[in-house]
Amino acid sequence: MTDRLRLVIFDVDGTLVDSQASILGAMAEAFAACDLPAPDRAAILGIVGLSLDHAMARLVPDQPAAMQARLVAGYKDAFHAQRLAATAAPLLYPGARAQLDRLAARDDLLLGVATGKSQRGLDALLEALGMEHTFVTRQVADHHPSKPHPSMLLTALAETGVDANDAVMIGDTTYDMDMARAARVTGIGVSWGYHAPTALTAARRVIDRFDDLPGAIDEIWEETA
């Protein structure tokens, strides 16, 4: 333990929440509304974590900007409609809630989020999960350049007054780990998300279970103390 505050920042989709069914469904609806064939599953999951405008530009680089904007709007509408129609809370990965509660109870830690979701989407998700007060800093795509730009993490550090050496970023994609490296924050990858663990080369380490997270965090800070 330490007297100074430290910050644990989480990605959302693919790290905290298994949202691939919703993402794939919303993408299918958006592309169908524009009379375009939807990209395959691997391509769609490969862009999870990017801001939507960047994601669409990668998925359909040959389409004009106006069509990419239509696809972004269609995806947002479809995802929002799915959320309104849902009868159950989104699915947290196994062990996520218990370990978030454990970390939140520590006096030496603050928790945050850095996500490609919109503010509306993140707020709705946290409300559905009953986690409105879990994260003291919430960085979303509305207010920042897309990952892997370090803006989200730099803002989280500024908001909390925590030094980069006292922060870790937890995520499942190369965008998360590259963002962490750009902000000089230690990255911890998770193996259960949307990018292969072998691709997370910028991570200090990769964990296979949520239950391994508290120990991994403490070990990293012990190494850098």
C-alpha cells in the first residue's frame, strides 16, 4: 500500500462488458440501411475501441465521407434502439463486478474509464449496471481524438491529480495499449477481449482472468516503486 493515490483506468467494450452481439447487430442494421454489405465479424471486432468515425473509415475506406457519416449515424441509432429494447443489464465478464468492488473499496485507488463509447452510451451502460458512482473520471469519444491518441488518459490524470507512473490502463485492444504507452501509463492487457493477446505487444503484462487483476496491479507498482 502507499499513501499516494493511484488510478486504475478501464476500457469498456471487450474489457468490462461483452458487447459483441450488440455491436455486430448494430453494424448489420447500419449497413443494411445504407444498402451496403456488412463487413465480416473479424473486421468489425477489430475496430472496437476506436471512435466511430475512425472505425467506419477503416471498415469502408473506399466509401465517401458522407456515406461513412450515414453509417455512423445508423450505427448509433441501431445501438440506442437495442439498448432501449433490452430487458436485462449488459453482461459483465466473469469476475468483473467482484474485482471492481474490491478495487473501489481501497483507500489508495481511484477508478476511471477511457472508452470509444459516446457519453450517452457510457452513462446508459453504467446506469443499467448500477455502477454510476464507481468511476471518478470518465473519458469518452465525444470529447477526445480516437484511441490510440493519449488525450483520454492525459485528461484522466489531470482530473484526478495522479501522476502517469501511478496509473495503469486495463484494455483488450492494441489501441488501449498503444494509448497507454503514448501517455506513459502502464498497460495491462486482458486475453478475453476482441484483439488476440499476442497482438498486445505494448502491454506490460496480459492477464487471463479478472481475478488476477488486483495482484497484477500491485506487482507492477512494486516493481516500479
